[in-house]
Amino acid sequence: MNVIIMGCGRLGSRIAGILDRQGHHVTVIDASEAAFRRLGDGFGGDRVVGNGMDASTLERAGIESADAFMAITQGDNRNYFSSQMAHEVYGVKRVLCRVYDPVREEIFRDLGLETFSPTSYGAQIMVDMLMHEPARR
Amino acid sequence: MYILIAGGGKVGYHLAEELLNENNEVLVIERDAGRAAQIRDELSGNVLTGDSCEATTLDLAGVSRADLVAAVTGDDEDNLVICDIARYRGVGRTIARINNPRNELLFRKRGIETTISATQAVLAQIEKELPTQLMIPLLQLHNGLELVEIKLPETSPVAGRSVREVLLPAESLISLIVDPGGVPRMPSGDTRLNAGDALVVVSRKESLDMLREQLIGSTHGLDT
């Protein structure tokens, strides 16, 4: 699978590493070259420096032949914008969008995107942890 | 009309001022508290401090009863989110200011009715003043149609032909011909096109390059 990941932060770089090891072709976009250090030496995919909301950057990253696009920058609105661009303009089949704000996440999901909110997901998991026996270390 | 304006910068402020003068009910939503206070003084109220990208802020502003939402912040991504949430809340008409012309397609695909690009407006203004410019954008109409003026050069491939013989892109129409003497004529199929004529043409935005090629021909970078 050709996968484009926008945002090479902790989550983005981790996902990139996992998919790369599984044998997928991964292209990571980040505005800062320094962010690619998180990928480590063994990463075999492509790195594109640029703004992922810019059509020309997306095209440089090969959006026209991408099977999946994952928007994982720090900005909910940026992630939404690029996800819609990938979906509406470039017709990418799978588009996954990280949204911190749970309210916006629900709306974006209703508007047709596959969304993931670490906030609501994390909250649920931590409440579950609290209600169960402490994990042994 | 109840009009919500997201973003209290220069565009938002002047828009609000105009719309208030026309006796509309207007509310400006501005994130920066200092700027919001300034607008409150100058527009005597009519401002809400908050982030218009948050659905809760839009709800507080009564978005669901708004007739129109104008998203005029300086960030295209914010304007898209604001318009999409407003439409999700049932607003019939949303207008977004776009800053990067390449984003226009996305807004159109999202059903955001009208987009205003400051960049494009400035560009059109500049192009109007360039004498070598053979195709001048005049007006953006609804539904992706655009009105342009095309001046036929000596080398035009259609000079000497009648309107009927000219193959135009789909949904394009020569609506007016002004001859070099400044006399306007409504074209018919038999009207002959001459070098020096100015043609007012309605066309689809995406057909403009083709239109240019068919009426002006190759211009060797004179007016790209």
C-alpha cells in the first residue's frame, strides 16, 4: 500500500516506522526537516519537506497514486483541511484524520472522514484503568 | 438577515460595518480578546469573543438561525472548518475567504457557495493595468462561471472568421463584441471577428486556458 503520512511527530513517525517494517511504501510530509530524525536510520520510506495543506506539496509526495492518507499534525483544522483535500480533490480511498477536540471529531466523522480523537479515546482508557486493578510493573 | 462573520480582522470588520449599515443583524466572532474589545467599541456591540472553529462558539452565536456565515479569517483551513460546521448546523449559505487560489476547488467541492480570494482580486487588478494582457478577468459569476475580456491580436487564429466558425470550449459564449472604434455589438453567428476587437466572453473557469489558446493563440509567455 502507498501511504502518505502528514506530520512527523511522535505518533506520525511511529506509524511510519510500523508500516515501513510491514513492507508498505510510506511517504512522510513535515514542514521541518529536523522532524525526520524521529524516523531513525532504518526507515526506508520517502521524506518530503513542505506544508501538507499545499496542493503542490501533496503532489510531490505522490498523492495522486496514494492508497491512504493520514493527517497527524498538531492542528485539528489543518488535519481536516488536508484530509478533505486528499478525499475530495485527489480521491484517495482511505483518509484517516487525527482530531484532538472531541466535539469537532464527531462532526468531522459525520461529514464523512475517518477520524480518531486521542482525547476521547485516552479519557475512556484512563477511566477504565482507574476502575480496574492497578497494572503490575 | 442574520449574518455571522467569523474573523474580526480588516476584512471582517469592514464587512460587518457595511452589513450593519444595510440594517442586517450582524455578529462578528473574534478569537483575540483585545481585538474583540476594539471592535466592540467601534461597532457598539455585535461581537463575540471566541474561536469560531469550535462548534460550541458557533452554537453560542446562534449559528443555526443564521442566514449566512462568512468565514474571513486569514487561514484557509480555519475558514473551511467554520463553513463546514455551519453547514452541518443547517446554515444555507456560507462564504469563505480563501487566501491560496489553489484551494478554490476544494471549497467548491465542499459546496461552499462563494469564495473570495484576496490574492485573486489583487491579481485581477494588476492584470487590468498590464497593456500586454490580452485576457482580462472581469467578474466571477456563480457556479464557476467567469466573465473575461479578450482582445484579439493580429495573430489570432480566429481573426477574419465568423462567430459560427469558431469552436469554443463547452459552456462558453461570446456575449459582446466591442470593435476598435469602441462600438459595441451583440454577436450573431454571421458576425465576423477582426483583430483589435474586444470580446466579452462567459466561460468556465477551468476552460479559460483553452479559450485563450483558441481565441488568442500561442502568446509565447506574453501573458501567462
